[in-house]
Amino acid sequence: MQTLINTKVTDFKLKAYVNDDFKTITHNDLLGKWSIFFFYPADFTFVCPTELGDMAEKYDAFQKMGVDVYAVSTDTEYAHKAWHDTSETIKKIKYPMLADPTGHLSRAFGVYIEEAGLAYRGTFLINPEGKIKLAEINDNGIGRNADELLRKVQAAQHIAKNPYEVCPAKWTPGSKTLKPGIDLIGKI
């Protein structure tokens, strides 16, 4: 399997439900800003609303960092609206819910489950140039944590601004980074 890290996001054009309206989102909408693609199996399920609700609670923090969030499932935009209208948790979502009923985007990100027509829990961070900088895929029984994703985005943005540094384990903003070099070998 080939990695997606540092590859460009595939061209796409999908319908989305956002802010009580339907909108078209394309790959061009990602350029010039950081983006998170948050794939999940299906609307009206069990772990999914807990994750999307967690992301909704952190959405303002992501926005302050200049990061757009996109939830993606193989449901239609109409199913997204119906879920939004009936679930108290999903009503909190302000970010676009992309509809990928053909599985085009899910396949491009390597999360599509052919025999089920659903996506695995995939999390991808895309930089302003449209390149994937973080790629994680969980089995569908394993929920994700928006706090940890927030920390990883902070690290990716720090490295983008400071390309000669790296962020060690558990790094948080303001913590010490490392500057790889011959003098550091064997001293950690």
C-alpha cells in the first residue's frame, strides 16, 4: 500500500449539507488554508455522532487556527440534513458534511469498504498547498479524539513555519522542539 503523505488531494466535486443549506465543495476550496477530512461510516449510527459532536465542540478552536473541517460519509446530502434535523448532537455541527454516495473521495483516500459501501474512520490533514500531511485510519469500532487531532494540527502548523525543527512525542505549543543534526544523535 502506498502512503498518501505529501500527495496532492484528488480532484473532487461533492454536495454538502452545511448551515441549513446544500452547497458544492471542490478540491479548489481547500487551497490556501488548512483542512481536515473526517471520514466516518454512516449517518444515524452509534460511534459517529459522538465523534462528530466532539469535532463540533472543537470547531471554533480549529477555525481560530485557520483550519476548515469537512465530515465525509457515503450518505447523501439529504441524509445529512435528515440526521441534522433529528439528532441533538448533530444539530451542533457548523462544518460541512460532504456526501460521497459513489465512494469516489473515500476510495481516493483509501478508506472505502467495497463490500459495505461505507468508509472507515479516516482522518486527514491537508496543508494550504493541497498536500496530505497527516493520515490515520481506524477500524470502525474505534472512536477518535478531537483534542489529540487539535494537538497534531498544531504540530503540523509549527513544522510548516519552522521546517528545520521536529516535534517530539506529546509536544504541545510552547514546548521544546528538536533540531535534527549530528550533534543530537544518541543524546535523546
